[in-house]
Amino acid sequence: QMFKRLLRRGSSDDDSGSDDDEDGEDYENEDLSDDDKDGTVRRGFVRVIDEDVVLDDGTATIVFVFPRGKSSCGKVDENQDVKDPRKKVEKIFLSQRAASHPAFEKFPAGPHAAVSQRIFQKQVRHALVNMLISMGLKPSSFESIDGDETYLRISVDPDGKVIRHLAKCFRYRLPFSRESYAVAKAFAKNKGGRPPRNKDGDEVYAYHEYADHLDGKFQRFRDADLIRLVLRVITQHIDLAELKAQSVISRHFVAAKHEKVEELHKRWVSAWRLFPSSRNDDLIRDYFGEEVAFFFQYYAFYIRMLVCLSIVAVVMFLCFDKLMLGGGGKHALMVHSYLKILFGACLVIWATIVQDDFEHHAARSRQKWGTDTEGMVIEPTLPSYRPELEGTRRQMLLKMFSNFLVLLACLAFSILWGLAIREGRGTHLESLATTALIRVFSMGWSMMVPRIVRLDNHRTQRRQNKSMVVKLGLVKLFLYITPFLRTAFIVNWSQMTCERTLEAAADRAFARGWPSGVEKSRLQEWLPEYVVPLNRQLHRKLLGLPADAKICIWGCQPVTCILDADGSGRAGCRTDCFYTLRESLDFLYVSHIAFSLAFILIAFFYARYKARSEIRRSTTDNREYTFLQFQAKCEEVAKYEYSSWGGSYVEDFLEVVLGFAMVACFGIMRPLLAVFAMGAALIEYRLLAFRMTHVTCRPYPTASTGIDMWQRIISMIVVLSVMVNSGLAVFFLDPFDRWKPKSKVMMFLGYGYLMLVFRFLVQSLFRKRPPDVGTIEDFNSEFMSKVTRENIVQTPGQFEVYEVSGVDVGLEKGG
């Protein structure tokens, strides 16, 4: 019965296809209703533009923005011809009944048929409004401050029959109310008569698909629930992308709520606590959806874990500083190396805790938010999705091609990076060239990824995000990690300076400057530790060396040295690879933070400029700027989507994960990097919270079962950190860097296996599933069985009653 009212109204229009503006009702200019019944005008402060605006959000869920014609200062050319209007209408309205509206029957059909844009726009907009009304939705319109657009707010009663009917049709899951738990019996440690509590102290309600017989047992629909259900029913009957392509609407967006924005600002953005806590997770989830909430939950947890790591790093730094002030010399350098080895073990343990402990937090949140199953996730279908390709050979080849492009990107970066640093190895130029190339190649790959991911033909945004996480995350991780791995390990085995004598090899190797702390006259005492003799002609042939080469200075070259205290003349040295690695790490991390902060600030000032420009273009003093008009500008310049100034889930999460990878893998070279990372993360977290609340257009509240693919990438980083920390400790820290290659390999394997043992022991402390989650699941299962059992029994007269006079179940025949 969805379109009966639409069809009745359409059939009553006598001359709906004429070009006269007086025919029918002009819904474009009609103010159908107002959210403020008492007539008062609500006002609120918007921080981005630093002004008070009229609050027109009310009960709106979705907002459509319609451009006006050029005669009314708009962008639509009313006199332009629309080719084949019947076909365009069928693309917009997915329902056959809607597409066969009597007003559209007068549209000529065929590729050469045409009507004016005035007629086409009028009838489509007329049918669109009628369709929304027939769905039980409440549209209301108002004009923009500069008169070039019309805004259509779409609302629904959160306590009405329409939203309940939609929840039933879409099998939407809702939490039971607290009052419903009055019938719950005690189970395990959970007392009866109230919802169970998890280890974090939060009440965990059972979720169930909405059903008529359980009406009154559920909690009230949240704003996020209304948005999901309303957009779901709209997208089932209307192609919003086609509406935009045909210039019927210029944009649509989720309605922001000023009251919620102020609550978020007070409790989350401008909180007086220095370190973010988990107490605002529910508030973030109710407004932005589970996907964004899981991101900020992980980010806050990561920052709190950085605090612990920073304390260890500062203690280690103070211990080394005390040794150096005491004149420890070579002894101090060796103690510092052992402290770094200990810190490397701490890094592996810390990274493992970050991975496994957060998974426990996420498991509790999934259960509390009712997203522990995929069935509750409601998402609109992407406009780019092509169902006819599913299961075809073409689709399989396209996916293989997209995966091949990922490998090709990694190979291309390796070649370009090798060419870029060829002339500046071991100098500041190498660090700058590495950082610049990583940034440029990273930005280029970021622009290519959306097109590559679209080849996979994903139906929903969440599935597309997962694919983007893999293709973007793995390549960027390769970009960030590979140059450091080359400097740390490959150079030690590939770089060499060979001559006939040790003195000739030293003069050539140290042409840029002699190592500090040692004398050239005593090189026979300390340099042999970095020398490999060539005793066989086969070695020279394999390495492509001259026949008279007899000795090689192999691997990274010493830069600063400290003589051993035993008077033997031997020395422990820091090599050019050590300083290059540390310098590149500093450059990359500083640029990483600088770029992240710059993008956030650009989004703020860009949205401010666009909104204030629209206010200045106002043609009359009778109209005032409203909150939804500001949100429309945010949607235009700072939408929450990939490659937008408003950020995106993939890009925001990727920046956090890359920072985690740098600390976990290379923190052993620069322990105080943890302190710098903590400070930068605190600033970036607050700026991201401000951007999401005040600048970014409110995103669709996407549901999620956790951090999905990010958890796998984090696990891969933790395993990688074991190998990297083991290698850095062996090849860069004294006295291991002076050992023979065979001894280094044995030390690398031994230290690596020890790290893996530590990781295994830490993981054994965390069960795959927290015990309280299982207990609460059992409790809520028993509760739901009782509630559904008591409410499913039919009441008299509710269903059919059958004749049972012939039924005999007595103890005796005929009894």
C-alpha cells in the first residue's frame, strides 16, 4: 500500500505536464511544516564561523538540497532540453509504480524525445515529495540565505507507527529496556531483575529483532536508528546518485544535531582530562555510529598505552644520562646498548598488549552495542555497485588485476627510491630524499586507490573500506618500513669498499671524513673488526672485484667511536647507517605529524571561509543563516569520505596505525620517540575530535563489528616488530655489531626466538574471548528466551481457532 496516496494524488492532476507554473502545487516553494510548534526560534552558537545561527535541525534525519533555476539565482537552466526523459525517470525511481506516475506518462519516450528542464524538474520533484509522504515520512522545506537553493528536511516520529513498521520490515535489532529485565533471574555472578554488567561496569542489554509482540519491551529508537531506517527505505525506492546526476538535488546529507554537538564538545572535545578515556565511547557511538566509535576507542587506548611506554623510555634515558655524566665512557656505551636491548623486549611486549588487550575491550563494546553479529548491519548500496558482474569471469580478472597493481606499486617505489638515494648515501640528502619520496609516492598512491578498489565491485561502503584498508594500508606500510629495513640490514651485506691494503681501503671509505674518537695512525688496531679479507679468487669473481683486491671494509662505515678501556686500541663505533636510520626516522615522523595536523587545520579554515562567504552573498535581510545550511557547506568542503578535507575512516585510522608501526619497529633506535609520539597523539586526538564534531559533515552512522581488517594489520606489525627489533639490536648495538657474521646470525635468531617467547607468554594472559562476555551472553540468552516465550502466546481472538472436539489424549480410551 506504499504508493496508493501517491497514485491517487498524481491522477488528480489535470494538466501536470504543462509548462505553466500554476498547474499543481509547487512543492519546491512550499514550507510543509515547522519543527517548532510554539513558534519560537531557537538559536545556537557555531564555533567554526564564530556566530549565532538559527537552529533548524529539529527532528530531521536526512536533508536534500535542491538547486533553483537560473532565473532565481540558481544553477539549473530551465530552458535546457532533457533528452529521453522517460528513461531518466526510470533510473531515478526504482519502483515500477513510482516510475509509472501519471505525470510521467505524458513524457515522450525515445532517444530523440525531449522536454524542457523546467517541466522535468517540476514533475520529478513533485513526485519525489509525494513519495516521501506516502512512505510515512515528514518533509519540510526552507530557502537558503542567498536564495539559490531549497532545503528539504525529512523527519520521522521516533515513537510513531512508521518507524516501527520500518524496523519490522528490515528486521532491525534493538536493545531491550531496563524495565524488561524485571523478569530476569539471577545467573552466575549477575543478579536478577536488572541488566548484567561487564568488567568495565557497563550495563549490557540483549538485542533482538523488532517484533510486534515485543512492542514496549525495547528501548526508544536512537537518532542513529532513525537515520539508518529512513535512508534504507529511501534508497530502496529512489536512486540518490541519479537524482544528483540529473541535477534534481545538488547534495544530500545526514542532519546534524546542535544539542548533541554541544554535548560532544563539552564532554569529549574540550574535556579537562589530559588523556582520553573510554567514558565517552557511548556518546560517540550514538552520534557517529559504531565504526567511528571503534576508531576513537582504539586511538584513546593507544594513547593510554603510549603513556606506559613513555615512562619506561624516560627512565632508560635518565639512567644513560647519569652514566654519561659519571664519565662511564665505553662502559656507559655498552650499558646503554643493554638498556636498549631490554627496551626492545619491552616494545614487543607493549605492542602485543596493545593488540590483545584492545581486542578484549572491542569484544565488550561489540556485545554492549549489539554489533557482535553481521546481521544487524544496515548499509545503503553504493552507486558504483554492479550486481550483474557478481560471479563472472570478468569480475575475477578485475580483482586479480587490482591485486597485481598493489605489487606493482611496491616494486615501482623500490626502484624510484634506489635511484633517488644513489648519489647521497650516508648523508643528510639520503634522509631528506627518503622522506620526500615516501610522502610524494604515498599521496600519489592515495589518489589511485579509490579507482583500483572500485574494480572489486563492492556493494556497501563497509566492504569497500575493508578492501581499501588492505590495498592502501599494506602499500603505505611498505613505503614507511622498507627504506629503514634497507638501511638497517641490507647495507650491512651489500655495501663494501675493497682495495689492496687496509690503508688504501680506509682512505677511500672515509674520504668524507675520518671517524671521531680514533686516530688514523692506529687503524690497524680498531678497524679490522669491520674488515673482511678476500683470500680466494672465487670471492673476487662473485663480487665483481678487481683481481688485486685483497681486503674490504664491509657494511656500514664507522662515524663516531669510543676506545675500549683495556688499552687494546679496539673501539666501539656508531656507523653511518645508525645515524642515517635515526635521522630518517626523525624526518619521517615529524613530517607525518605535520601533515596530519595541517590537513585538520586546512579543513577548519576552508569550511569557515565557505560558510562566511555564503552569508556575505545574502540578498535580503529577512533571511537568517541556519545550522543545516552550515552543515550543507560542511558536506560540500569537508565530507567524511576518502580524499576529503573532512577526513575518512580509512585515512584517519591509517595515520594512527603507521605511527604505531614506527614506534613498535624502530623505537629501539630512538626510545624517546615514544614520548614524542604520545605528545603528538594527544594533540592530534583532540584536533580530530574537534574536526569530527564541528567541521566534518556528520557521517552516516555506519555499524561495525570492530576494527575489522585493522586488527590483522596490527597483528602483522607486531610480528614484524619482533624481527626488526632483533635485527637492530644485533647490527647496531655494541658489542654485537663487532661480532663476526656467523655470530650475528646466531644472536639474531636467539634474540628473535626469545622475543617470540615473550610474545607468546603475554598472549597466554589474554583469552580470545573475555570470560565476562560469555557469561553475559548466557544470561541474556536466558532472559530473551523467557521474554519471547511469555509474549508469543496468543491472546483470545488474535489468531484462528481450530475445531478440537476429535482430539483424545486421555489415559483411557474415550476418557
